[in-house]
Amino acid sequence: MGIFNQKDDFEQQSQLADKEVISSIIDANMVMKGELIFAGKARIDGKVEGNIKGEHLILSESGTITGDIQVTTFVCHGTLEGNIKASLVTARKNCSIHGRIESNSLTVEPGAGLDGEMKVACNDLHLVNGKNTSESDSATTAEA
């Protein structure tokens, strides 16, 4: 068992997202302007200029987004100019994120580029013995 109770929840969410079949793709030759709302899992290989709301989003190496993202899980391999609100965020090697990240779980691979403010909040942060580690504030904020 891990130190934090929520670890299992995040792992389950990540595994669910991994198993989901990609239902929508913005091709590398496509440019989309405007708000994008989707259900399921989507991958962006092209360019999106606008805000995105949905469940599981993958931004590939060739993909770029200029806008804010609000999703359940976000895996970034490409370039993002905007803010992120997601339960799980994974910044892969060689990605570039410029903006605020708000997440319950943030994973950053070596070589990922982050420029902005990060807020990783664990609402029920507890030690193994069940004692709360912070009575007043259970959020961690860092600037990159």
C-alpha cells in the first residue's frame, strides 16, 4: 500500500484512460478553430485554436493547442499554450506546456518543458496512520 490513499484511485483512472479506444482524431493536416467538446478519448495530431473540454485527451508530438483544456486525463507529447484543469496530467519527454496546470496528479518526464504555475492538490492527503498532514491547506503550489 502506498503512502497516500488516493494513489490507487489515480492508478485506476489512468488504467481506464489507457484501455479506452481513441474515438476522435484531429489529423496532422487539420486546423480546427473554435471550442472542442468531446466524450471518450481523443487524440490531436494537428492544430487546435480554442478551448477543449472532454474526458481523455492525448496531444501527440505533432499536435499543438492554443487554448485552455478541461479534461479528466491529459497526456502531452506536443505543444500547449494555455491552462489545464485535469485529474491526471502527464507531461512526456520533449513536450512544451506554457500555462497554469491544476491537477490532482501530475507526472513529468525528464526532458518535458513546463513554463507556468502548477497546482497539484490532494484533497484527502493522509498518512498511512490516517492522520491528516495539513489541517488548513492540502495543496502544493510550485512555479517552474
